[in-house]
Amino acid sequence: MNRFKTYLGVFLLGASVLVGCESGPSVADKRAEVMAIHDEVMPKMDDIHKLTKELDSMRESLSASAEGVDSVALGEIADLKTQLKSADDAMMDWMHKFDASKLTGDKATALEYLDSEMVSVQAVKVEMLKAIEDAKAYLAK
Ligand SMILES: [Cu+2]
């Protein structure tokens, strides 16, 4: 009887492990979640380019000012442009490095890869939104 209980226990444990695996997210679902974050912020690359141009024309008008060059403002503009450029690069870099071939093999490995891509695409999103917000706030002053 004791031996039977042990067998039963092992069997149930095994079954619950299998059920646990099957009920987890599929690679396709998780990939879609990662891509949804990407697709949400990708259109904002246009904002980054537009704001960069606006900062450029602001810099030009400052440089042409008859009252002398405002070097503090020029420095602030340069910093904002660096921030926008870095956010733009982060997105391009992320897209370039995303490797779909890592999703075709072992499921656990694919899910692990998607987890780390989720973390990095969210970091790209945060960086882009911050750069855009800062540039907009500065230009609105
Ligand atoms: Cu993108």
C-alpha cells in the first residue's frame, strides 16, 4: 500500500509538471507580446527625426542671434540631440539584433530568449519616450 501511494505520488507529480509546461505561453504568443511593444513605439521614430530637425533650426537661429551666442542653450540643445540619437540607435540596434532563428528550436530556450528581448525592447521604449518628452518640453519653453 505504501509503495502504491509512492507510485501514485510520483505519477501525479509528473502529470502536474506536464500540465504546467503545456499551460504556459506559446512561443508565438510571447513573440507577439514582444512585437506589440516594438510596434507601439516604432512609429515614434518619426517624432525623433522631426524633433531633431526642430532642435537644429533652433540652434541655427540661436547661432545667428545678434545678441551673442547663448552657449548654455547650445549645450542643452546638443544634449537633447544626443539623447534623441541614442534612442534612435537603440531601436535600430534592437531590430537589427532580433534573431528569429532563436525561436525555432527548443521551446524553453525560445521563451527564455523572448523574455530577454522583452526586457530590452521595453528599455528601448522607455529611452525613446524619455528623449521625445524631454525634447518636446524644451522646445515648448
Ligand atoms: Cu523598430
